[in-house]
Amino acid sequence: MAVLPILTADHAVLRQKGKKIRTSANASLQRLIDDMIDTMRDAYGVGLAAPQVGKSLQVAVIEIPEQEVLVLVNPEIIKRTGQRQVEEGCLSVPGYRGLVWRSETVTIKALNRRGKEIRINRATGLLAQALEHEIDHLNGILYLDHLVAHEKLWKIEPHAVVPETEAAGMPQEPGR
Ligand code: NI
């Protein structure tokens, strides 16, 4: 297991659609997933997508505080409902946060790391936001593409105590 360098938004791989994984019975895929989990945790992220570590593949990991880590292989959004504005950041856009449009609920299907089909029905809150954010990465999309308005992107203190968070950190729904 290893912490990998996280690429920033000027790298072309972040704008490419990742390739689908054909088989999960593959030692290099399993190693990549373990390294992505280490890298996400090292950066205090809520999620990380393979293109962020230079691999143009349909693989993402998400870890919502106090929940089990979620590994998504070839994930697809099946349904979204509603719209909301939330604050967001990205490990590949260090030093910035923005206000973006996201869905209220998100339903996805994917394979887990063992190749078994999983489905997450009507996710809400931070999980819904992270699912949209990470699956966007696998399609070459960054949160900068969803800003509510051009000026709704701001610099944060370079030495802020708040860690750089992937997806979110301060979701605006009540009760979180
Ligand atoms: Ni990101």
C-alpha cells in the first residue's frame, strides 16, 4: 500500500473519460484500490477517483466519516432527483472551494472490488454529493463545471486548519 501523488487540474488525464474495468480479478487493480484508499485518507478526502492518481480507469473510492469505505468499479448514475446548492472542494483543485449545483438524491449501480454488482438507492446528503463528484471525475468532469456562477469560486487560506476535502466538508443540509 502506498500514498500516490494527486494530480491537479492542469493534467489532461483529469479531462478524459476513464476506461471500463473488464475484470476485478487482477492484482494490479486490487493494489490500485488499496493505494487510492491510502491516498484519500492521507489527504483527509471524502473520495478519490483513479484519474486523480493518473490512471484513466473507472474506479473511485469514497469514505464518509464513520461509514465503511465504498469502492466503486464502473459506476453509473441511474437516477437523480432534485437540485440543491452545496459548497465543494476537490483534492485536484487545491486552495479553492466553490458553490455548485448537485442533486438531492442519487441512485447508482457499480461493481465492488470483487466484481459483485452493488446498487445504492436514493443516496442523500454528503454521500449523494460524493457519488456525483467522483463519478464526474471518471467522465472528465470537475466541480468547476457545476459552479452556480463564475464568481462562486473562492480561494481558501493556504494554511487553513481545515484540511483539503474532496467533495465536501461542510455540506449545507441541516443536521449535518
Ligand atoms: Ni475531486
